Amino acid sequence: MLKLFKTKKCANCRQTLGPKCPHFCAPNPRPNRSPKKAVIVGISYHNNPKHEINGGSVYAGLMRLLLINHFNFPDDDSSIKMLTEREGNILPTKQNIIWAMDWFVEGCQPQDSLVFYYFGHGSQQRNIKGEEKDGYDETLWPLDFENGVIVDDEINETLVKPLPDGVRLHAFVDASHSGTVLDLPFFCRRSRLFRKYKWEDHRPKTGARKGSSGGQVICFSGCDDGEAYDNNSSSKMRCVGAMTICFINAIEKGHGKTYGSILRSMRKAIRNDDSDAGLTVEQIAEITILIVSTVELTTQITTLIVGINDCGILGAILGSTSRAVIEVGMEMLRGIRRQKPRLTASDRFDVDKKPFFL
């Protein structure tokens, strides 16, 4: 016997409830919820003169503006958590950074785009589990690092492993020893012989799982695991903040189409060997200092450099942070040609074909 099912009628026009009914609204699976979330950490360690570095809140602000202006991230606290020493932000203590990481991935759904940014100190410590290729764990230093650093194993457990299928996480870590700080299984290295990028397998021989639960995780880092920034030397040393500036410059100059084009633009800007990469780090630093010291030319110069909202990202950080910008610019002038940004991922892909988007 044929069984008839009763169809639902619209209370307004009595048509069958569905897409043809003018009063029908498809259910929204994520009401009042943005699919884009970011955690931005910038630390200068003002409470510890021995380890103090310049520009923590400045670089954090630059990344926030980039996400909002270029990648349509919502400009609200429910979507972007700022952890800096600036008044009004969340203090970047170890407890708060771990809390932000947990908030970050909690309840994430397919099609979500997550961004984690960190500016501050990084270091290494001996790995006793035999899971690291070089024998060392990479660590991030919170503001209260005397109470403990954040080890890459913990970052992997908190940020990487819980991500379900369909979720994308991009991490940007501007710190020393940051090459594999997310403990991702694949490391991208450029072959000097063939001048192409290839993936190295960094999965632990112990069989420990370092990937996600189906989500895609990609990390840009400031340098290799064995490399360190130096803010006190004036010759042939890496400079903190260079990765952030070069990444922003790559996006703004139209070199952000693929992951490979971003890496090449960042490296060319640091080496200062190709004008097609856009403004070099040294040029950006010089103009930034000029902007701060010559207030009358601020709008004109920043419009010429960046061209976002007729003022640009660099112009947006002027005012109370002018001294910090000057100091950051001076650091960039110290010679950073050996620094090489790195790329790691949860899965291998063709860096020259895969489109970059957040």
C-alpha cells in the first residue's frame, strides 16, 4: 500500500514549505557566528629588561589590520583575541595563551578559517621522547616565561590534533627557533640544485601522531629550528619582526596567490636582491622612521607605501606607538640577509599551485 506523507504548508501563503515559498528561510547552521577567528599574540617582555624586545603590540596590530582589511575578518572581540601588553588587551601569560588556544578550536566547524599569530621569544630544549628529528623541542615564551614555556608538543595537542575535517588553520610564528614549532609532520625546503620546493617527512620514528583530525594546518615561521634572532648584534644576524613585515608586504604587493609565491617574495625582500618583491625590509624601516619623525608627510607617504584605506597599515600604528616604530625600524636596518622564513604543514601539497587564502 502506498503510504502518503503529509507536507508542511507555509502559514502565510499556504504553499508547500520550501525554496519556492517566498517566506521560506533555509536554516542557518551557524547563527550569529563568524567562520573566521584569530588569536594574535605580541610580546615585548617590558617586565623583564634582560629579555625585552621591541614592537610586540605594534606587530600584533599590523596583523590584526591585515586580517580585517585584506581577508574580511570581523573587527570584534568575539572573533579576534588580542594578547599583548597594551592596555585593554589580554595579558599574554602562559595561562591566557593556552586559554586562547582552547577558545580558538572549541566548537570549530567545517569551512572555518582560523589564524594564530605569535611575535616574541622562542627557544629550544632537549627532547627525551625521541620524537624530534634534531633531538630538541621548540618552545614559545609567554610573558611570565619564568613560570614555564609553551612546548611544541603542547601546541600540537591544543591547536593541531583537535581540528576536524574541513577546518583550516594558518599559523604565523615570528620567533627564534620556530621552524617546526607546531610539530607538524611535513617540512617544506627549497632545493638549491633544482630551485624548487620539496617536502621533508618529519613524522616521529616512534609513530606518535602529529597531524590533525582531518583539518588542514599550515605554518609560516620566521626561521629554522637551529636559527636565532639577535637584537643586539649589528652584523649578519636575524632580525625579530622581519617575517611579519615581509609577509604583509608580500600580500599587499600582490605576491600572495600561492604559498610558493609568498615564500619567494618574503625571502627576496629579506635578501634585498629583487625589486619585484616590493619594498625591502630596509626600505620599509627607513620610510617608517621618516613617517614617525615627519608627521606632516604621514598621509602622503603611507598612501604611497601601502594604500589601504588611504592611510595604510603603517599609518594606523602611529601616535602613542611612534617610539616603538622607530626602534623596530632601527632593528630592521641591522642586516638580516641570512634569515629564511619556513613553511610546515599537516599534509603535503604543491606550494606553487595551491592558492593561498584565509
